[in-house]
Amino acid sequence: MTTRDIVFICFAVLAAGCALLAVTTKQVVHAALWLVATLGTIAGCYFVLGAELVGLVQLLIYVGAVIILVIFALMLTRAPIGKHDDLATPGWQRAVAAVVGASLAALIAAVVLPVVTDAAVDIPASTNKGVSAAIFGVWVWPFELLSVLLLSALIGAFIVSQVVRAAGRPGGGERR
Amino acid sequence: MMHLTAPVLLSAVLAGIGAYGVLARRNAVLVLIGVELLLSSANVLLVAMSTQERPYVLSETTSVAMYGGQVMTIFIITLAAAEIVVALAIVLAMFRVIGHIDVTAAPEGEVEPATDEPVAAAASAGDPGSPAQGVSGP
């Protein structure tokens, strides 16, 4: 056990606990806030693993932008405030989901753990310079492709809302 | 120095919790939270494995440091942002048309023609206004 191991285990336990609360809490808005805590502690895990740029991107994009979108979606769909029991599926379905989740975790652990259990690895002091050079050198075409993808996702989201607004007005307006 | 057992275990646990969240929730936004946890599990595994990465050897004298694990993680975070934008647009559209975002509810029979036909008409004729009025009138 090295110092990095201990710090990582602290972050990992926090992340797993917050993730468990995010999928089991009975309050809709609390689920989003527990997701903030989960992603923030996972960013801490990235820092411990020496991936500072990834941790900062995680904080900026996930905790900064994605969570805001999720909370906006919850507010725009009139999420109920307070405890609600009908957020989760019926009991037998939750039991099946728990079995599937546990077996997925066991499968991944059983497959990947034998690969890594050998010895302690060196964490370099800082990899930012190398990662930046790799993004704009080796990976520059996938990087440009991702910017096109973000643009098309933006246009796609706009078109989905426009088509539904045109379609939903006659049907949706009458029923309310 | 660090052992990689804990990161792999964290990744496995997050994947399990994410799968549970996708399967056990009825609210569509909460299903998306489970998807985010699954993506984060993949990210943790990629970053953990990137600590073992060696430079890619091109020839006997030159080698390139690719940092594939970390760069892929940044790409996945970007993909997750794009994914959640489109997914939340669809969820909001679902709320506007059906009135709820319960993914386990059976579709209501009377809703189907009112939502489907104007979309099809808009796709074929390019004018959503007049066919939609014709459908809703009678």
C-alpha cells in the first residue's frame, strides 16, 4: 500500500457510495446532485492516477455542463419535489436489475483483475505536455471529427425540438 | 508508485451500479444518469490502463508517445456531452408530446395518430402546418 493507493481508495469508496445513492434515491433532484458528487470524486481519482488534464476536463464538462443540462431537463419535465416511490420499477424488476448489475461488475473484475495484479506502476509527475502534444499530433483527425460531431449533435437537438413543436401543437394542445 | 487493483475494482463497481440504474429506473432522465455512470466506469478503466502505456515504436530509432488511454478518455467525455444533448432533447420532446417521461409506461392508443402523422407529413411534404390541421380537425 502506497500513499497514492490509500488516497485513491478514499476517493473510490466515496465515488461508489455516491453512485449507489444516485441510482437508489427516491428524490429526483437528489439523484442529479449525487451524480455531481460521483463525477467530482471520479475527477479526484483521475488526479491521483496522474491524469490531470482528464480530471480537469471531467470537472469542466461533466460537473460544469452535463449536470446543468440534466437539472434543466428535470425542471422542464416538472420533476416532482419530495419523496416519490414510483421512480423505480417494481420490486421483482429491481431484483433482476441488481442481479444483472452485480454479475456485470463481477464479470469485469474477473476479466480485468488478472491482467493488472502484478506490481506497482510508476505514476509520472505530469503528463499534460505529452497528452496535449498527442492530441494535436497523433490524434488530430479524430479530434477534428469530434468537433463536427458536436456541431451535428447541436443541430440534431434543435431539429428534434422543432419537429416535435410542429407536430405536437395540434395533438398536445387539445389534451391539456 | 501505485497498484492498479483499486481502479479496476472501482470501474467494475461503477459499471454494475450504472447497469442497475439503467434497468431499475422509470424516469427517462434518471436512466440517463445510469448511462453516465457506465461511461465513467469505462473512463476510469482507460485512465488506469494508460499508466501502463509504453511509447509506440515506429522503428529502431524513433518512437511516438501516443497517450491513447488519456486521449480516448477526453474523447469519451466529449462524446458523452454530445450524447446527453441529443438524449435530453428527445426526453423533452417526449414530455411535450406524451405528457410524461415514464419509460416503462405502455403507449396510449389515442396519442399515436396525433403524433405520428404530422411528423410523416412534415418529412414528405415539407409543410407541417396544413396536414396537421387536417388531422386534428375531425
